[in-house]
Amino acid sequence: MEHVYHIPEQKEKETFVFYTTLLKNMKVLVATEKPFAKVAVDGIREVVEKAGYQLILLEKYTAKEQLLEAVADADALIIRSDNVDAEVLDAAKQLKIVVRAGAGYDNIDLAAATAHSVVAMNTPGQNSNAVAELALGLMVMAVRNMYNGTSGTELKGKKLGIHAYGNVGRNVARIAKGFGMEIYAYDAYCPDEVMVAEGVMPLHSAEELYTTCDVVSLHIPATPETKGSINYALLKNMPKGGLLVNTARKEVINEEELIRFMQERTDFRYVTDVMPAADQKMHELFEERYFATPKKMGAQTAEANINAGIAAAKQIVDFFVNGVTKFQVNK
Ligand code: 3PG
């Protein structure tokens, strides 16, 4: 375990008092362009203030300059999908830790964080049920023709493909079982036994998943390897009436190829919680075969905000007090 603020037992009393004073004056900034529910902010405040630190809130900011100004004297930072790049880290002269209250940390420049000696963490699993519930909600909406009153289809008996079997994927599987779906998953990093134990049939390539399943639910992170990986060549494997649900990241989709595919395959539908750059064009072209939420809302529930926000605050306190770096992602 790395003890960043560990005080050696033999330190003189004055030094201990000095360190303690330092710790007590910590400023924890919550910078959320898309704010947490108030009840979650109250919970974060309680954890932070109980530790003797000060909570600073920057919610619904509209310009990067506001973030640059607010981070100047922050010792710790809690964010959601807010971008923490080299410029933000340059401006954050006191910063020791940034915690992404959520799963995906593609919005943090990890190399820059390391270069600035800033520990970066996420809070895995804390908001995954909320995202999974929305994935199922989007599925129902799509197979009921966007609730337009026409006759749709049911999820029961359909084959669901979970693309990446992490915390969200597992929750999607759990809920989809209740709908009576047949569940398959592909995840290069998850052992077959884990899926089998949860009643999920493991497949061994993305091609196999897309060929087998009527509905595919995306849960892959945005990495250099996955960006643009959901492309024409992969989608063309999907059976007639196929449905793709994306509650992951827009960057994993090759938008140009998705549009070309949907123009050719007029039976195919795409519903997403991460709005494509070509949203307007896709609405015009595909009408009720396409839907995007106006703002990413998978993790936008009071429960997910409380879980992820308070976990982030606790991880910060645990880091400063005990040097715990369990969820560090820039090792
Ligand atoms: C995540 O990575 O945890 C989800 O995409 C949620 O993101 P959000 O906190 O911006 O809603």
C-alpha cells in the first residue's frame, strides 16, 4: 500500500501538528457540469466536513475557465464526465487526487495526472445499476416503436448480447433475465466461469456476439483499441430486426459506418444514451429507428449519485488519512 501522507511514528510532535494542520485545511472541489442530486451533495459534504476538510462546489459550469479558476487551490477534485486534461492539471497547483465519481475515466488525461503527481481514481460499480436499468428501458422503448402506439415486439425469448461483462453488463444480465431473454456475452477479459455461474452464455468474439444476438447492449470503455470499433463489418452480422443499445460511449461507434449500415439495413435500430455527433442527421434519416437521450442520463439517479459521490468523497479521505490507493487508475 502506498502511504502518500503517512506520518512516520518517530516524527516529532511539532511535525505531526504541522501535518495535521495541513490535512485539516484540505479543499475538496466538486466540479460537475452535470450536477449530482442535492441529497448526494449533502452526503459528500458530510463525509468531507467530518474529516475536517472544506467542500467547494462548482456545478453546472459553462466554460472551462470556471473550472481552471476553481481548481487553482483545490487539494482534491471530484468529477463526473468533466474533462481533466493537462491544462486543468497545470492550473491545479495544489491538487493531489482526482476522483471520477463513476466508472469510465476516459475524460482524465492519465499520463498528465501522473506527470503532475496527481492520483486518479474511479468508483467502479457504484452507478452501474442505474445505467443497466436505462439500457433495459431503451430496449423496451425501441421494441415498442418508440411508444408511438403501433404494434411492436417483446423482449421475452430474444437473444441479448452483452458486449463487455463488467459491472454494468452484469447488471443488464440480471435484469434481462427477468424479461425472459436468452443472455450471451463477450468480454475478452472476463473468464467464462464468471458468466456461466450467472446464467450467461460466453461467446468468444465480437463477431460471434453480433451474429448470434437480436439485441446487443454496449458496455465497452472508450480506449484507443475500442474507439470506432463498432463498425459496418461488425454490425452487418446482426440478424434481421437487430437492435443496438449504447449506454457506453459515443466514441466506440464508427458513426459514418453506422449511418451507412442503417441506410442499407432498414430493419435495424439504434438507441443510445450517448448522443452521436450526427444526431440531427440521424433523426432525419432514420426517424423512429433512432433515439438518443438529450444528455447522458444513465447514471443520473439519486441512488447512483449518492453511491458514486459518497464513494468518491470517502476514497479521498481514505487516501489523505491512510494513504489508500485501491481504486487508482494511473498506476
Ligand atoms: C460512467 O462512466 O460512470 C457513466 O458513463 C456515467 O457518467 P456520468 O457521471 O457523466 O453520468
